Amino acid sequence: MTLAPVSSEIARVLASTRPAPTGNTALRAGLHARRLLFLKSLLVRLERLGGALDPAARRRFERDWALLESTERADPSAVRDVLDYPMTGAWLAEALAAPDGPVLERHLAHFGGVALAAAIRAGRPVVGTWTLPTGVLTLPGLGTLHRSSGELRLTSRAGTVRMADPTGHQGPALLRTATRPEDGTTRIGGGPGWSALRTLPGSGVVLDDLDPYRVPPHGVGPAALPAAGRPESARRLWARRWNEAHALLSAVDPGRIAEIGTVLRAVVPLAPGRRAGDAPLSATARAAPGAVLAQLPGDGGELAESLVHETQHTKLAALHDLAPLCVPGAGTLHRVGWRPDPRPVMGVLQGAYAHLALVDLWWRAGGGASVPSGWRRRAGLRLEIYRDQVGEALSALGESDELTMVGREFVRGMGRHHASLGRAARSLR
């Protein structure tokens, strides 16, 4: 399988950073194709290992693969939902990079949860006993089950999957209704050891404070921040900030709300820990596009900015995988206004793209009559700073010889949108 090239028209539309349904559809298709390639690469690797792979690990993987295949034949969308979940991408990246032996086998055990999550979403029959080497079963996008026995017996009937330990003691019941989980209609029952993910209000985006692959092993940012787990993840505060951000973006730019709901699948709370006056950290892991890794913002405005910013990172990462925008490994570094450290060309492009979307956001906030006055003031302070910083970055990119042909045209498209916002900003004075 090869990734389908993105059309020049799609790249041109995406360059403006504006919500583009056709562009995002193409990016989602590319993301799914890439996940399938990675999964096939893992299968090929295990086939080549032959007898060097622990027999028990191989049996578990083959059983899980058969379940995923049968589910895909019955309900391809359910399998696609699970494979395209951001943390499934992070798991695949770590499994492919793991050395042969116990480390690889530990990562392979996670595949059981991937296959079971797809079957549960599809309402497929699931009967049998699953061995949990770590005592934990993670169902990506749904939740996590802890079992001290290390074994789990599953039975399903009429869309309900019941979990029990080998002695027959009942655990949680997971009920799959007739519509897709992204519509908020999968009901997750309670039970000993079960923790369900919570959906953020009015959306299909989950607050993922459970998945073991939700944060890279080395942490996030210069401080190597770890993930915030329960109960430190502050679910109620996140729900409040989400509602505040939704209200602000609805007043400023409703199209952004639709795009965020399309592009993002999860918000991952990071541990607190920043100096007074510092903005909360947010990031997107390249292996897990569609997940915003973020510290709890101080207000809805900060979250709205982070959501717009990280959505652009996800879009650009997906586009770069489909149509490389720069040549790898050239090594030239450039100064940018939003970071103290010099950045490679791809880092400059990623930052310029995300900040161009913020220029667009703050321009609209500054001119919106229904926007709260505090946000309009904030827009006035941020707009000129970000616009100048992006302009400097675009100049550096325009002079770079590390961009591909698609990359050069993409940067020119960014420049056109940046210039239009500059003219609009001057007209407001």
C-alpha cells in the first residue's frame, strides 16, 4: 500500500489555515492509510522474527489479529475509528521502534485492547478468556480495566459485552448502541476495576487521562512534563474550560468549532508545573495527531487558542506525511519570534502555520461585536505581535532551499493569507 498524493488544490486550500472540509477529509484518508502501513509493517516484522518471538506472545497477537480482521469485514468504520485514534498511532510507533525481545512483547500485549475496542464499537460477538500480562486492559478511546488476576473472561450478547474474572465474578458491562461512539452514544457501564473515558461537553472529543501511550516516554516540552492521571486530571475544570472555549470560538469563528470537532479526537491533560506568568504548555505528538497534550488552561480563551494552534499542527503533520514539504536532514536552523531556540525548517513551518491561524483568530476576535470585551482587548495585544512574527518566519522560509515544490507553493499560499490579514488589520486602525 502506498499513500495517495495530495492534490495541489487541497494543499492550496489548507495553506490559508482556514477550516476546509475537503482538505480535512483528504488528510483523514491519508492518516488512515498511514496507520494501515504501520500495522502491516508490524505484522511483517513479527513474521520475520519467526521462532524468536515468545510463543505465548505470538498466540495472543494472532488471536487479536483474527478478531480485528473479522470485525473489519463486518464493520470497517469501527476498526477505522480505533486504528485512527491518536494513541493507537503512538503505540504503533513505539512497537515498531522497540528492540526484539521482552520490550517488543510488552508492546504487543496492547494490541488485544485495540482489537477488543473495535469489536465492542462494532457490537461484534466476543467470547473467550484474555490473558493480561500487565493486569491492565486498555480499550483505546473507551477506558481501562485493571485485573489483579491477569486474566479476563469476555462474553457478548445483543451488543452488551460483559467482563468477568476466571472465577466468574462479574465486572463491568459495556453496551454498544446503534450509533457511533463519536456521536456520544456508546454507554459504558460501571464495575470493579473499570475506568471509562469522559467525553468533553457537546463533542465527540474525549479527555484521555488513562491511555498508557498518551504522552511520549520522554515527556513533553523542555520540562519533560508527564501526563496527569486520575484524579489529578481535573475533569470538571476541563469541562468548564471546554465550554468557555466553545462559547468564545462560536462568537468569533464558528467554522473553527466544526474543524476542531473533525480533526481532534482527544485532549490529554499534562501535569501542572510552570512558573508564574508562563502560559500553559500545549503540544501535538507527531505519532499521535488528533490529540492535544496540554496543561490545564487558566481560562477558556487560553484553551481556545491552544485548540486552534494544535489543530493546525495535526493538519500540517498529516499533510507532510502525504506530500513532504521539506527535504529531511539538511540541518539549517532559523530564529523565530515565538521560541528562544533556533528551529529547523520543518519546525519553522509548523510554528508559522499554527501562529498564522492565531493571527486569523485574533483578527476576527478584534472585529466581532458579539465578542466579550476582554477577548477583544486580548486580540488587539496579540494580533500585531503574532502577525510580525509570522511575517519574519515566512520570509525565512521563502529564502530556504530546503522546501520541496509542494512546500514552496504551500508557503506562498500562507503568505497570501498573511498579507490579506495584514491589510485587514490596517483597515481596522
